[in-house]
Amino acid sequence: MIWILFVVISVMIVPYHEPWADEIQALLIAQETGFYDLMTQIPRQEGHTPLWYLLLKLSAAVFGESFNIAYISVFIMSAAVGIFLFGCKIPPAYKFLLPFGHYFLYQYNIIARNYCLSYLALALLAALYEKRHIHRWPYAANLFLLAEASLVFALPAAALGFFWIAEAYKNHRGSVKNYYLPFGFLCIAGLFTLWQILPFNTTLYAARLSHIDNSPAFLPIHLAEAFFIGQNLWLNLLFMGFTAWVMIRNSLSATFYEDVYRNSGVVMRFVAVWGSFILAYAFIRPMYYHQGLIWGLFLCSTYMFFPDYVRRGRHYLFTACAVMHIFWSVTSIRYDIDKPYSAQFGTMKILQQYPKEKITVAGYHTIPLKQLLGRNRLYISPEERMYQNWATYDISSIQTLINRHDDILAVDTAEAANADLHYYQNPNKFYVYDIPAAAVYKGYIFFEQGILLFIKRKSVLSGRDEDGK
């Protein structure tokens, strides 16, 4: 019943969600890029492994190019929740609380990004880990999926693979030859992942760190906020203080160091996985809306390495975190329904009043309009790709677009302020973005940009002048 409820709620929310530029960017890349470039050029440019793009390319071939990609992420997250519910032994209360938290129900479910694949891989990993020496091929394939789902998990997957083969040599000497093929596959898969992402795009990395919210120095804040309260400073301090007190109290107990020594192998694995993850997270993309990866790895690693602790059922601080995640899930969904990301659908209603005119879209946040409009309504050459290479994108290219085209211009508000638009009229300014923000993420407001529509002073196709004559 919990799983059915999760699926029903997800499917009901999807039609209200306006796709982010990031979502449509991935879809346009998948549709307009060849297989070889998807495997090599795009990972280095976008900073993501290509599995999500390949899945979108396949989905577009099966369902058509106008399908709603949110249903893909809902399908994947529903599978992840199903594995979690039926394959993991945890107290029943958490089976009800966790699926309806922010990351499961909204952030990686309704917003269609590659991170839904990470949650699927983590759910599989939690279910397989206890029998990793029995189901060797599935476990090796799972580690490859973990690395290919998101580059952030490539190092943790490598660490888990190393410990897996070390355990085989230590505890299963008689049958270690049974590990050669799956471990060889894992090594080849690791080299394949490196081939996809190297040489690393240093220009893109520098651009990401240029904004203060992208700084690796913010990682400690990310760790706290991934668990509890978002932007509320005092509650975050209370949460971190209480957590520190619990850790200090446990470390002072008589049996703490004995337990650590007795389980030193497990502790070493836990530290290695988290150390490699934090290193990758800080280096690759320390963004607020990636904090769900921290939460997902916490759930998975705790269940894998400390199953007895998980099954005790008395985790008051963790329960508080789970309840807060449900609160943020409800808040984000309500905001997504009531306040659209960039008024894409409202913009389309206005553009329908000008059925013959061609449209130029300029700026990163207008990317979803490209998908809605299609090539026939756009000023774009047949050989030009509709997705934007934002790693090398700058304001001057927007001005080039404006100088080259006519009729109607849809442009991000920030870019419009820096462009020469003197040959457009704008009697009502057509400012269709009438809300102050785009999406709520645990107390943060993202994408504070709208879309401005500009109509040419004299329509080329209709012949009307500024007075409508």
C-alpha cells in the first residue's frame, strides 16, 4: 500500500511540474547528439556520465520526442522505493516515513535528473550487500551502475569493489577464481568510466566554482542541511549540537573503543566510502540541490555496515530528520503546483497569438521553450543543436542571436538587461514571470529568473506597424 500510494502521488504531481532547463538540456542533448559523442564529448562537457542521456535517447525513440521525461524518473524512483520497501529489513515506521521525504518524492522523482539512477543503484546496493559474495555478477553490475549513474559515486564504487575482492582473497580462498570474471568486468568498467570523463573540462569546473554556493568550503553546511532543516540557522545549530553531544557521549562509553576495534574492518570500509564520496562531492559539484546524494548514501551505508543498529528501531534524531523531509516534500510540491518555474505554459499561450512569426529564444532558462516550440517555430539552422553549451556560453553570443533574427524574442530577464533591444517594441513588456522564485528546495529558492518576450517593431510576416495598422 505504501508503494502504491507513492506511485499514485507521483503520477498526480507530474502534470503540474514545469521542466527545469537542466531537465530539458539533457533531453535535447540526448535527441541531437550521436552515440559516440554521448559517450565521450558530452560527459567531459556536462560533468555527467552518459547513462541518463542514453536512457533519454532510448525513451525518445520509443515514446516520441514530446514525451514528459518526468515519467521516466518516476518509474525509476518507484523501482528504487519498491526495492527499499521489499528488499531491506528496517523498522516499519521508516518504511512509511522515508519514501515520502523530499528526495524520494520530489527532488529526484518529479524533477527528472540523472540522480534518480543514483537512488536506484543505492537501493540495489543496500539489498545486495549482505549477499555480495553469493550474487557476484549482480553485485559487480550494481557497482558499475552506481558509478555510471552519477560521477560523484565513482570513487565510492571503486572503494567497495576493492574491499569486495580483498574479502574474497581473505575469506573465500578456495573459490576466489569465481571472482575473476566479475572483478575483471568491474576493472574494465572503471577504465571505461575514466575514458568517458577524461580529460576533465577545467573551464567548466572553474565556472562552477565561480559562484560562492559552489565552493567546496560549503560542504560542512551541505552535510548538516542534507539531514534536517535547510536554511534555518538556529535549528541547524541545534541539530549539529545535539549530534555532536550524542557522538561525544557514545565515544566516552566504556565499550565504544572495544566495539570499534572488534569491528575495525567495517569501520574502515565506512570511512573509506564516505571519505571518497566527500572528496568527489566537493570537487565535482557542491550544489545545494545535490545534497540528496548525501542523504541517499547515508541511508545505504548505514544499512550496509551497521544492520544491527538500524534494526533496533530507536533513532529519535533520525526520525526527526525523516519527518522534516516530509515537511519539505509537501512544501516543495505545493510550491511547484502553485508557482511555476518560469511560466513556460503561460509564455506558450501568449506565443499562440502570433502563429506565423518566428521566435528566437536566448538564455539558459529559455531552454524548455525550445522543446515546447520545436524547430518549426524557432530561428535556428537545421545543423545547429538546440541545447546550449553553457560551459563556453557568454552574453556576447546572446547579442549575436538578437542581431541575426527578427519577429519575437524570448530572453532571460538577466540577459535582456545586457542586450541591445532597440528595434523591438514592448508595449506591455510581456513579462509573464510574475512570481519571485522558481522552486523551493529545503528552504532555498532557486532560479530567480524569468522570461521576457519582445515583439519586433514591425512584423515581417503580418505587415502591421506599431499602432497595429
